[in-house]
Amino acid sequence: MENGPITVTPISLEHAKTPGPGPNLGARTSDELQTQAQVGGLLAAVQRTATQAFRLEWQGNKVPDGAVVGGHTISWTQNGQVIDDEGEFIGTYERIVEFGGESRREQKMHVYLF
């Protein structure tokens, strides 16, 4: 599924100070759950140090590849990490809507750059 145009809107850094739920890494065992919680805590700490924040909205795939935020082109988002087209970890994200709306193609996320 290809993405439609991605709307990128700067938002207040206040959103970064109240991180949402941590990433779902598919943990099952108590050790995996502990590791997942640690990763979530680290990503939340990174998010709170954001220097820029953006709301992205589009129709299509859940990865906003090609969106330009703060001068970086997004290549991949997974497990709370935003990776640019040079393979650099540039920030975190929080999904607001995943496969929503009547079309089941609506996507929205907040991206926090550090």
C-alpha cells in the first residue's frame, strides 16, 4: 500500500513531555517484558529532550517514509525510533491513529526530534 501525501505540521514540545505507552516489542516472558519496559523508559527519556515536534497525517502505509521533518527525510519508524534516509536515529514517535477512519488507511503520529 502506497502512501498519499504526508502533511507535516510543527507542534508544541509540550506533547513530548507526556510520553504515551512504550513500544510493543512482542514481549512474552518476564525477562522480555522487563527489557521492553526498559526500552520504553529510555525512549520516553529521549522524547522528553526533544528539540522539535511534528504531527504527521496521511493515508496509506503506517511508515511515513519520505516525510521531511526538521530537515531530515524519514526512512523508517519502528519500536518508537525514527530513522532518517542516512540510517541515523533522529528521534522518537508516538502513534496517534493507526489504520483508522472509514478507509482504514488513516495514519497520524507525533515525531519528536533530538
